[in-house]
Amino acid sequence: MEKIVRSYLEYLEIERNYSARTILAYETDLLSLTKFLRRNKKDSFNNVHKESLRAFIGFLLDQGFSRRSVARKIASMRSFFKYLKRNKIIENNPALVLITPKAVKRLPVFLDEQSMQKLLAATDQTGHNKSRDLAIMELFYSTGIRLSELINLTLKDLKPEEGLVKVKGKGRKERFVPVGKKALSAIDEYLVEGRNLAPPADKTDGGNFLFLTAKGRKLYPQAVGRIVRKYIGAVSEIEKKSPHVLRHTFATHMLNHGADIRAVKELLGHESLSTTQVYTHISSARMKKIYEESHPKA
């Protein structure tokens, strides 16, 4: 069974062009399923029935997995068994009847506009790598790109004359995203004052990537996470302080200022409009608060 899982993962990588991170998630989900099936005397996917999959879901919930995590594993199983059926590895698809448990909807955490301005001001004044840190913060806020998209930017991806940056998103799909003048100015300052101070990177690590460490290597996710946590923590008491907070902040501020939700969807690189619609709940909550505070008979 593990061999079949491996062939499926190769299919995701080669034919579906999935990212390494997504493939790792599928691998984790499917190998845990395989392990569970073997413990329950199932040595072939042809012997797996809907009861087996439901038992696996029950096992996950008993182990304390969140509904969100279980929902992801069900999605992995649906995709996997659909692949098995299409390739005639199994006769019947037992995953067709699986019901995804409803996850608790959580509104994205974001910074208000005043806190975001304070963050950018603080980044401009402190730290040994202040020009790099400011460029990172301005770019996150100006474009709403993901952490993985930011660290994989190369010098060639910048199109300053056009006010654009080429981003490689999920599934290695490329898109062009507009960049504001302040972000471009911060990047230009970093390229002159910060990036050129880094020692030459070797050809296998660093190279033409935009953001580098002090040693001239490609900047890595944990380092960006520390940078973001430092500056968000200086201006806000929100519990979550990840780079994704800046992505949420970008989207929320865009919608609050009248941006069309379809345009925001394209800027964020979302495949489905439903993914973007979560931000309309934030805007609605904000409008309701303003109404209650301002209307004499609210």
C-alpha cells in the first residue's frame, strides 16, 4: 500500500505540479491512514470500505485532532481514492460517502491601520538589518503575498518600472502583483544599503534571491517569522503574530477602502472566491461597530 501512496505522490508532483509542502501534507495524511489500516488487518486498498474510513476518522477525533485537521485528512482521502478508482486500482470508491465535520469558523487576525503604520515606523528605525526588515514589512503589507512567496522572490521577479512583482504561488502558479511606491522605495534602499553588505552567497544557496541572511544565504521562513513577531509585538497585543497576519491585514484594509472582492481574490492568489469572502465578515463587523457607535438610535 505504501508503494501505491508513493506513486500517487509522484503524480501530484509531476502531473498536478503541487508544491513540496502540499505533497508532504498528503504524505503525512495517507501514511497515517495506511498505518491505521494495517493495524486493523487491511493489507490492500481493495479491502477498504466506508466503515474502515469512518473508523479512521473516529480514531483521529479520539486522538484529539481538531476538526480542521480531520477535514484536511478527509480531503486527502477523497482525492487519493478518486485517483485509485480512475486508475482502476480499486473497484469502488469508499471515500464518496465521507462527511466532513464542520470546523469552527475563525475570523482572520489582522492589525488596524494605526497599528500597521506604527509597525512600519518602528521597522524603519530599529535593528541591525533595518533596511531589509523594512523592505520585508512594506512588501508584505503592499502586496499581501504569502511567506513562501516572499522568500522565493528573485531579483528578476521585481519589475519596478511597471510597479509589479512576479510571484510564484501555490501549485507553482505565477501571477503579477502590483507593488506600492513605498514598498519599492524600501526595496531599493535595501538593495543599495543592506543586501550588498552581505558576503557573496555560494551558487547553491542565496544566489539571486531578493532577501538574504547576513551570511548571504537565502532567507528562511523561521527568520522571517522572528522578524514579524518582533515588530508586531511592539505595536499590538494580538496573540497571533505570524507573517500571515500581514496578509490578512492587507486584504482587510483593501476591502475596508472599497476594493472589489474579486480583485482582492486575484491579488491574494486564491483559487476560489469563497476563500476570500471570509474578509467580508470582518468588514461587515467593522461597519456594524461604526453604526452602533455613531447612530443615535442604534
